[in-house]
Amino acid sequence: MKFHTHLKKALLVGCALLVTTFMPPVALGGEGDYSFKVKNTTKELITKILVSEDGEKYGYFDIGAGIKPGETMTLVWDKSTNGGSCHQWFKAVWESGEEGKPVKFDFCEKDLQLEF
């Protein structure tokens, strides 16, 4: 009977290790926060990155002083958005005030890089 109990515990620990080993880093939290990169391929400073789940009401990412031409910046989703959809609408706003057309991206995609 004691052997049976130890076998059950060993199997449970083994299964737990397998699950956490093969789980995508995003699902683990902490260092596995949802993140993506934005590259400015234009000759103008990007001053805002706007995001919307429905394509109508937009929020924004804090990008500090902006994203300079040729620069790439890593952005991290706030933990409050973890229950949101993987598919989001994005658009850039440049120093001139011009807004780009909204483009839909899948943020569950690994190593996603947006280019504006």
C-alpha cells in the first residue's frame, strides 16, 4: 500500500514537471509577460502606439519620448489585459500628428514584431 502511494506522488510530480516545462512562457507570468517589438521603419518619430480590441475605442502604450526612425522598442502588455483577445487593432501616430491605418495583429504569436 505504501509503495502505491509513493508511486502516485511520483507520477503527479512528474506530470506537473512535464506540464510546466512545455507550457509557453507567456502563460507562466512573471518573466513570461506578453510582449512584442515595434520597429519604426519611417523617417519620422512615432509619438504614440494606439491599440483597440474592437477597432473603435483605442487605448495607448506609454512609449516615453517616442520611437526614433530605425529604432526598435519592446512593449509589454499590462497584466490587466491578460484576459483579452489575442487579436488587437494597432496604429501608430507620428510627430506630425498623422495617424496610420489600423492593422490587426495576433499577439499570441511568438516573437511578434510590428513595423510602421
